[in-house]
Amino acid sequence: MAYDIRLMKLVTGELVIGKYDEAKDCLTDAAAIQTIPSQAGVQMMMLPYGYPFEPDFTGVLDGKFFLYRYADTPKELQDKYIEACTNLTVAGGLGKLQFGSGPLPGANGSGLIS
């Protein structure tokens, strides 16, 4: 089953990614994306939106909380989102995004993206 995976900025300033449901205007299985400055540049960390209290990707965010809807979601970011949600590796062409030191404890496959 193909999902419409989209990137959104919330009114709180948070960057989130999830499966977009056009009929309900919401993101399901939402993940928060955080940027982390490092000596090599900037890394990105993807966690379930309710982490640490909800360690699985089950959150739902209503469209009324979207401040900005990105026109395009990078394919590499979509692949990493699918990997984090399913604990499966997407084969081929992942580009520059690579997981860092592996999954975080209790984060159901989430980790650093550099």
C-alpha cells in the first residue's frame, strides 16, 4: 500500500512527518524531526511524536495545527521515515541520509540521520 508521506511545520515550530490523510486533513503515525548541530554540520533525529511517553509511531496531528505544508518531501526522508516506522530497510538509492549510531533505546527504530 502506498502512503502519501508529507512534511509539515506545526504552529509550535516543530517539524513533523507522517502519513497524510487528505479526507481527514491530518497526519497519522506522526514523527517529530529535530535538528542537532554537530562538528560535521547538522544531523537530524526522527522520533515518534509522543516520545518518550509513546514509543511507537501512533500519533495523529490535525490539520488545524499545520503552520506550513511543504510542497515536496525529500525521497530520502520518506525512506528513513518508512524504515523508522516499520524497522525494515528500504533498498536502493538512499542518497546522503544515513543513520548514525543505530536506533535509540525504546524508540522503535528511530535514530540519527546525518
